[in-house]
Amino acid sequence: MDELELEFELHPQLAADSIVLGDFPLSRLLLINDATYPWFVLVPRRAGASEIYHLSEEEQSQLIKESSYLASNLADTFAARKMNVASLGNMVPQLHIHHIVRYENDPAWPGPVWGKTPVVPFTEDQIHDVRRKLEALMAGEVEFVPEK
């Protein structure tokens, strides 16, 4: 582990809004705690990074690999009509990339999901089901944290 990873802390807003699922080699994998959408976030474990260009070239390449791998697996697992993948950071400055599975019948289609509907937290059973699906597909690529 290098110094930037040792100093890494998840932004409080991301911590409040999500469930930690595990770690890719570079990024922490989060599930946004809103059962309305299959919504995941990758956060590179690098202290002080707020933009992709703050990462080394090697880390940028790794982030793109992790993001593409995640998006592809989510699209297949959740039968996505479209994957919304974006790094905005207007509200949370820590570098993070949203991966949102979209359907033509979701409540926000075709617009953005932010603020469209009230948040519906996952039940423990739903979290378990999501984890089980991802673990089956991404075992060996993601080091999943134990369930609580």
C-alpha cells in the first residue's frame, strides 16, 4: 500500500448513502442504498483525488478497466437498457464514478436519477441478493467484504 491509499477515507456523504461491497485493485465498490435503481459507485482509494487526471497514468488505465468491467457485468446481471456511467463530483468532491443501470420503465427515464423519487433503502434480503449476484460474476476481481 502506498501513502495515498493509507490516507484514503471515504467521503462522509458517500459513506452515509452507500453500502461497501468490496475492493477492486484500485477502487472501492459501493452500492447506493436506494432500491429504486441498481446504482453502484467506484471510488479510487487515493487520498486527495477529485478528478481522474489526479491519478497516475497507470491508475487512470486501471480505473477505466475497473469501470468497464463493472459496467459490463452490471448490464448483463441486471439486463440494462442503458448504463449511465459518470463522474460528476458537484456535491461530493472525492473522485467517484457512478454506474447506474437504467430501464425505459424506471421512474426517472430518460432523465437523470438524482432527486427524481424519494430514496427507498434496500432491505437486508435485497442487499444479500445483490451481493450474491455480483460475487458470482466478479469473484477473483473484487475482494468482497464480509456481510454484516
